Amino acid sequence: MGRTIAVGDVHGCARELEKLLKKLNPQKSDRIIQLGDLINKGPDSHATISLARAYDIQTIMGNHEMRLLKAKKEKRLKELNGFYHETFNQLGKSDWKYLKQLPKFIYEHSLKTLFVHGGFCPNKPWYSQDLELITTVQVITKSGLPEKRTYGTKSKPWADYWKEDTFVVYGHTPRMRIYKKRNTLCIDTGCVYGGKLTAYSVEEDRLISVNAKQTYC
Ligand SMILES: [Mn+2]
């Protein structure tokens, strides 16, 4: 039987993604799910999408893909940070085609596991939460509202409130080490900030990572 492997935030770090893939040595029966934020901030977004396509990786929508697609559609790219422009100029037709088909999340029934970019708000059914929320949430305020952690110093990570049976594997909140809490696992180990790019093999319950070659951002 094949493996199910999740990969954390890549942010255009193509060299590290390639190194990680070599280490994983995926077989035809394996399934690789990238948890979103495949692109932006790092050196080569085009190359990361090319790798994702070559290795048949299923990427989930991250806040960076979402913002870029939205800005392209609404022709409001000017309002975004410089790295969005860099990415925009790098991408070709097939790259855009790849980005447009990204799902909000993936639920793998046989594993009772949910793959998502950011996370969920604890007091609503997870399957009905909107894309903006699940790609951006980091912490929950005392009054139960989702926020980016930069604003809420007294807020706790959303995962601290997760009480469901479903196991959630996610990225988006970079930390030096993985964050394992109850039925959740965050594998964003900040590759683009000079940390690591981490993968998690679900059936084997195993972490595999490679160091960033440099600090890109
Ligand atoms: Mn993100």
C-alpha cells in the first residue's frame, strides 16, 4: 500500500523541495499533498510548480495562492507586495492552470485525516468554513474569533481548541519545530526563513525534513 505524505510551506524554495522529494523517493502508489503556500517569498515559484506537476503533487489552496489568483482575476495586482509581482512575472500558462484547480482542503476518509493550509475555527463545523478563514487563521481570541497571531498576543493557537476525532495536518504558522497538539500537527518549519522544509508520512507517522540552503526572506 502506498504512503500519504504531506509537505509543509514551500514558498518558492524549489531546491529544498527537490531535495526533500529525492529523500522521500516517492513510488507510484504514494500520494503527496502539499499544504499550500507552494509559491511566493522564495526564489523560484515557477520551478516549484513545475516540480509539483512533475511529481503529481496535489497542492491545497494557501493564502498566497488565493491572493494571487484573486488579484489576477480582479486586475488588482498593484495592491499586493513585491513578491507577488515577482511570482506573477515568473508564471506561465501551465502554472496558472495548476493553481486554478487547488482544493480548499482534502479529507482522507480512510485515514480520518484532514489536510488544510491554515486551520479551523473551533466553534463551527469545519467543512462549512470559508476559504479566507481556513487559509489564514493562526490563533483564536478569547472571544472565539480567528486572527493572525501578530495581532493577538493573548490569543491561543487554533489547534489548542481542536476537540474533533479528525486528525488535522496543516501549515501556515511557521515555527522552529513542528507543533503537535491533540489531534493536530503543524509542519511549517519556516524553510523560506532559513528553517527547514518538512514532510509528514501519515501511515508511518514519520517526519522527514531538509534544511534550507539559506535564508530567503
Ligand atoms: Mn500561509
